[in-house]
Amino acid sequence: MYSPSNASAVTTLTALALLGEACICFMQSFAMPLFFASNAIYPISIMPSWLQVIAHVNPLTYVVNGLRTLMLAGGNVSFSSVGIDFAILLAITTVLILLGSWLYPGIVQ
């Protein structure tokens, strides 16, 4: 499960790498911990407290929340039920795209 936030984070990290092959390493070392530190497998409430903090700042948690709401609501979806998740994802994506755009020109030169 990739979201624009995850993709922009990987792009930002890849911009720091000088070799194209490093992109694959970054993607794998970034995607799996994000997956396990989200609520995709287990509810956040049963996670240890330190992992709950990570899960709340993990963009994948908000992707899973939004998708679960859209798929399980049975047509009774309001903007307030998924709006917060999408707003958080939009904010994270914007910050990471701006960071990647700022880093990239200095690395290319």
C-alpha cells in the first residue's frame, strides 16, 4: 500500500542518494517498517506505547483509516469521516514534496 506521502518520502530520500540503485534499497528499508508500524495489521490500541506514537505519525495509518472507512461504511460516508485522514495525508505529502524539491537541485549540480 503506497500513498503519495510514502512515495514523496521515498523520493526525498532517494534524492539524497547519488546512485540510482540506492533507490531500491531506500524503498525496501522504508516500506516494510512503515507497513508494520501502521494499523494495517493490528489496531493501534493494542500496540506498545512507543509504537503507538510512531503509528500516529505514519502516513500509512491514515491511508488505512480512509480506505477502511470508504469500504466498510456501506455508502454512508460523510466528509468528516474521511476528511481528517485525507487532510493529514495532503499535509504530509505537501511537506515531503517541498522538501524533495528543495533538496534535488543541490544534489544534481
